[in-house]
Amino acid sequence: MQKDFQIKQAVILAGGLGSRLRKITKEKPKALVKVFNKPFIEHLFFNLSRHGFDKLLILCSYKSLLFFKKYHKKKYYNLEILCINESSPKGTGGALKNAKKFLDRFFLLCNGDTYFDINLNDLSSNFDKKKMLLLLAATSSERKNRFTNLNINKKNGLVKNINLRTSSQIGYVNAGYYICSKKILSFIKKECSLEKNVFPLLIKLNKLYAKVYTNSFKKFLDIGVPKDFYKANNFINKILFKPAIFLDRDGVINKDLGYVIKKKDIIWKRDIFKFIKYYNDKGYYVFVITNQSGIGRGFYSEEELLDLHYWMNSKLRSKGAHVDKFYYAPYFKDSINLKYRKGYKFRKPNTGMIDLALKEWNVNLKKSKFFGDCEIDRIVAQSSNLNFEFVKFNKNFKY
């Protein structure tokens, strides 16, 4: 794992014809077909954004105008989106080559018709930029399936062989999510397939690796065939319904020095990165719930607080972890700025911040927890029907 290494750009391959879904994709590409009340690709947007990606390329070909009209140079879930037209189908490798001038040095690549519910920052943190050109996410399957099977060295993750024949083996499945170095473009022709043409070359050079996510096949969906497409609504519904941990900030994540707003004053709790990553890996949402009356008191601005939280999340991402959202209450009853006297219900021990999180996210409340360091935190947790765990800054987490 590299120090402070994080990836900000994601790339979605969305140029396929969807020929196996002819009735469904006659009018629009499969990535734009509605699943659980919105185009399938927008579920990918949401998932990428919550993991901290903020730049997105959509590589499209079939009915590409539909992508451009809806998403080009627009912002969804904090993702700045650009659409790249292949003009004519070039294959997954050719589509990537076509986007060369828009690619970052390192980026996450995924298929526009697959969803894999893993901690994407864990995948990023396992990418070794010195020895890898591509790291793929693999899921283990205990039954035969139609997907690409992989032969992986269990000790070091090297991919030794790819079996492109479907429905033939039981083992590791390529889930269609990759961390890539831009250097792989030197192995790509103008028209080619990544799996068929590029991966074999990377295998010969010992540059293709896999991170295996065991017991995760139920978290993987490919809508490429009718049978699996018709499972998509139920799959997305279940995937979005997650337990959450709610964390106070000062005194739990970082040392409480009083109105902390400068990066240099963030003294991290010793095991906080591992703790948050533990819950990211287990599929929990992670929210911070923090009173910030320093804004209402005029000690610092909302913009300064947002910048600090962005920086904190960047540090977490570099360790394979992330916070899904920071909720803060800027209110102070005697604030000079009248807008900061209103909305007092959001300030702990009131439940406003948690109520808002429950409104914005599909949270399994029964399995959720609140971690705090004072009586106010215990009260808000109790009022929200959350299990509460008391945290001391100088003590290790128990989990």
C-alpha cells in the first residue's frame, strides 16, 4: 500500500450493443435502462461517489447521443462527468485507447452493466503502482456460471491464466472492476478486447493481479442477459439497504482540542483508519455526526469546515477507508448571522442530523450503531433507537 495513494477518476465502459437484451435495449443502451426507479448507470454513479471518486468518464458508442444529452459535462452525486464517443464500436480495449488524452495516470475502470458491492477504496489501496499495471476485483463462486474464470496465485494475487469459456468451471470470477495504470494503453490496439487481447499480454509479463473478495458472489450483478437483468430490481433494493455506524467527530475520530478547523490540529485516534475500514469492508454506511457551533460563533466558515472534511476523507481513502457523509450542525443560539440561529433541532442532543441521514440513505436501523464520547451522544443515540458504544480517545476500539 502506498502512502497517501488515492485515485479520483473512474471510467465506465458503456459502449456495448446489449445484443442479448434485444427487446430491452432496442430503444436505449442497457446502462440506461431503468432499474429500481433510475437508469442502471446512475446506481454506479452513486456507488462511485460515496467511495470518494469525483471525476468520471463514460465511454460510449451504441446510441451515444443519449449519454451525451443526459450526462455530458454535468454533475451527478458530486461526479464531474465527461462522455467520450467511440464513433464506431472498438471493443473494451479500443474504447479505453480512444479516451487516452482524458485519462489520469491511475484510474478505476468498470463495466457499465455490472455492479459489485465491495469497498472500492480497499481495491485501490491494494494496487501496487510499482509492480502492477492492472488489478482486478474477483469474486469467488461455488457454482458454475457464465462468467470469465480466473486462475489466481493465492499467495501473491498474480493472475496465471484466464478461461474465457463460460459455464465450465467453479472458482474465481472476474467482476469487471479494475484499478489501472495508464501504461496499459501501450498494450492496446485501436480495436480490441481487454480480456481476450490485453490480459494475456499482461499475464506473460506478470503485470496482471487480482484481489479476491471471498463469499461475495451474491454482491455481484451483471445485467447482460435477461435472466440476470430481471433480478436487478431486487438486487439493488437489497444492496442499498445497509446498516450504518454513526460517529461523533472530536473525541472519537480525532482528539478534541476545541473548535478544530486546521489540518495540523487533527490528531487522529490511533486505530481510527482500521476501525472505519473494518465497517467499510463489512458493507456498512459510515456517517459522522458532529456539532460545529464554531461556525455560528464566527470562528470559522462552512467552506473551511467542508475543506477540512474533504481532506480528512482523502486521508481515510489513502488507507482504504471512507466516510459516506459528514453531517454537521453549525447552529449557535446567539449567532450574529441569523441563519445560524435557526434549525436548532439539528444540534445534538436533538436528532436532526440522524433524521436527515435516515431520510437520505436507506439505513437498516436495527443493525446500526452510534459511537460517541459524551452523554450528549448517548442521548441522541437513545432517542434515535441506535445501539450506543462509549469511546475514549486514548483507548482502543472494540469490534
